[in-house]
Amino acid sequence: MPTSAKILAVVVLASTFVCSNAGAQTVPAATVTALADALKDSDADVRRQAAWALGRIRSEQSVDALIAALRDSDQEVRKQAIWAIGRIRSPKAVDALTAALKDSNTEVRRSAAQALAQIYGSGGGNPNPNPNPNPNPRPR
Amino acid sequence: MAPIAPWRRGLAAAAFLMAFAFAVPDVSAGQQAPSAKDLSTVIEMLHSPDPVVRVGVACARNVFNASSAPAIPALIELLEDAEPVAPEVCREDHRRWWGEEQPITPGEAAARALVHIGSASFESLVKTLASPSAVARRNAAWALGALDDQRAVTPLIRSLKDGDASVRAQAAWALGAIAD
């Protein structure tokens, strides 16, 4: 195999890697894991802040934990988790968000509707690597 | 005689601090760092027995910047100070003029001052995450998030296991703020 072909292969692989990470943050996986753990904290404020942080980080890796947080007993946590999922635009979250459309809390239902609209707006099952920033304010 | 209302006390202190800010030569012009003599006055006031003075100095504008590093130890000490004063004392926080009236503490004001000083505060703030005072740990976690320095990620992940819930919440916030 000629050297030029090897170089080309490396360049193609590298660019594929770079492109697949376009829009993603350079956040250590340990941060995402630790924050996903914090979604199960005994304190609601900790869970709420963790959901907010995961929404900033936008890692696909955190979607399962955020979907689980949609069943949180605290409505503020549910709302923040929906906001985060909407920012990540994971098609995986559609079922969970559809269920949240029947939440007892108006704010939660509204957030779920907005998050779903964002996911559908990004083109069906293909998650948009460059989502528009969500105008939701920081919780604190 | 009725006692002086706290907000009046706050306004008086703010006026006093404005006068003080003008007295510090050329700092507002950003051309000249405060001299060692000025800074020692500031540090002395950070130790005042009056919380209004402590907050007022810590959030005085144009006093804390990269050249105010000698004030770091006094500000770090102040991080555990949770004595609340009227928000008007802190003139920097314009949002509170229209928003909810929340008291401010010397610890919070010190955290902001440390962020204004910048990366020179970093090491001391990380050390404060192990302080025996939960208030200090929480204010340090906030400051590390506001400093937006990637090196804080590992210590903040450790703080997600802090014994105090308010510290854990602030650490989670800080991790999101840094990742932003």
C-alpha cells in the first residue's frame, strides 16, 4: 500500500472523527458519568442542577439518565431534564417526552411539547449535530 | 427612637464605598494597579466587624483584578461568612434592583471578587473545596464555575459527593458552566 494512500486513509478517518464530534463539547466522559449519578441524588436541587449541567454539555451519553429523570418526583427536576433532552435532540427520547405531554404539571407539559418540536425540527431520526442554543435561562 | 432600617444602613455604606472607590487613585481608569498601600486598606476592611463593610468592600467595583492577588488570602477567609446584608450594599449587582430582593453575604461577595482577580485565585479555591465550612465550599464551587477553568473539573466531580446538598448542587452547576 503506497504511503500516500495510508496518509489519505488517516486523513479521511480523522476528518470523519472530527465531523462526528462537530458541535459536541470536549467534556471528559467522567464529568457526564458523575453528573448522571447526581441525577439520582437525594436532594432535588442537586438533581435539578445536574440536569441543567447535562443540558449544557449535550452529550448523547447522558440521554438514558435524563429519560429516567423524567419520572422524578420533583416537577422542577422533570422540567430541567426535558429542557436538557431538548438541547441534546436525541430521537431516543421521543417516547419519554411523549409520555411527559400527559404530566400533571402545566410547565412540564409545555417544556415537553417544546422539546419534541425541537427534535422533530432537526429532521426526523437524524440528530442535528449543531442544534440552536435553547433560550431557557440558567436555573440559578 | 426607632432603630435605623437595614436598607438605610446599606445605602449609607454604599455611599461610603463610592467615596472610597473614588479615593483609590486611577483604578477605575484601568491604567494603574492599586498600590500596595491601597490594597492593605482594602484587606483591612475585609476584616471589618461590620458585615455591611465586608460585603461593600468585597463587591466594590474596579478594585479586584489580576493585580489584586495579595487580597486572595483575606477573600478566601471570607468565603465562609454567611451573615446576610441588604442587596443594595452590593452596587455591582444591578439585576437585584428590579428582581427579587435577596440578601447578599460577605462569602458570596468574596467569591465574586476572587473571580474578578482571575486565575491567581484558582489554587486557593480548589483547596477551599475541602474546607470544614459548607458555606465556604459552596461559594468556592460557584467561583470555580464562574472562573471557567477546565482544571477545576476533577475537583468539582469530587464535590458532587460532598456531604452538604447545597455544595453538591453548586458543583453540578459549576460543571455545566465550565462545559458551556
